Amino acid sequence: MNSPEQPLPTFDEVLLCTPQTSAEQVGLFLRRCLIPCQGGDKIYTMLYADELSYDVSCRAEELFQHLQCYSSSYRLVILCNCERENSYLPSAFSHYKVHMIPQRSRAEIQQYLQHHFRVTQPSCSAAAVFKEHMCVGIVSSKRAGMGK
């Protein structure tokens, strides 16, 4: 996010974990991250790693320890819910833990995201529904089940 032209992460750089995420999915992700290739300077991110099942988490840690010897210059970020930091994977990687403080203001982050999510040619698309022709939007309600 150092410049507006810096791209958003691509699909292969992010793994959104759920309790249904398989060991195979995590393994493929860790291989992309830890085995050197000509992919450039990607930053790989596992979101909600605390949601992984115990078995998948154990296998992920084992694979990480095995693959770590292939590269010393990998960039891996594991994000977890702070209320579940005692689950297996966050505990296994706790010695790498860094408390993050945003380096940019909220306004700068919003401006960066607006730059990347704005539809360039307004047309008859769903982007016409959202403010300033954004191709994404958040719809929320304080009342549950109100047809969002």
C-alpha cells in the first residue's frame, strides 16, 4: 500500500480459512509460499487460521517445518481472531507473533481501496448500485435477518 499503483493481493496469495478448509488446501498454499519460484515478492496471508480443525492445523505445522528449509525469504502472515489465539495454529506460531498497529490512517486505507475497487467505465453493472461506482460494497444492519 506504499503507492496507489501497488496491486491488491491475487487469489493465490490469500487463503481464507474455515472449519471446512482441508489439509490439501493449506498444503498447496504453504507450498506456494515456501518453495521458491519466480513469483516475485508476494506476501501470503492466511485469514482466520484459528478456524482450522485440529488435524488440519497439526498437518499444516508439520508441513511448514518441513518446507521452511527451502526458503529463508518467504513472507507469510497468519491472521487470527484474538479471542481464539489459544487454538492450535496460533499457539504453534506464537513465537513469531507481532501485534500489528496500522501504519496508515483509515482515510488513506479507504482511498487506496477505492482506487482499486472503482469500476472505470460505469455501465449497466452491479457497480451502479454502490456509491461512486465501486464494484464491492458492504451492506449491514443492526437487526438480524432483515433481508440483506
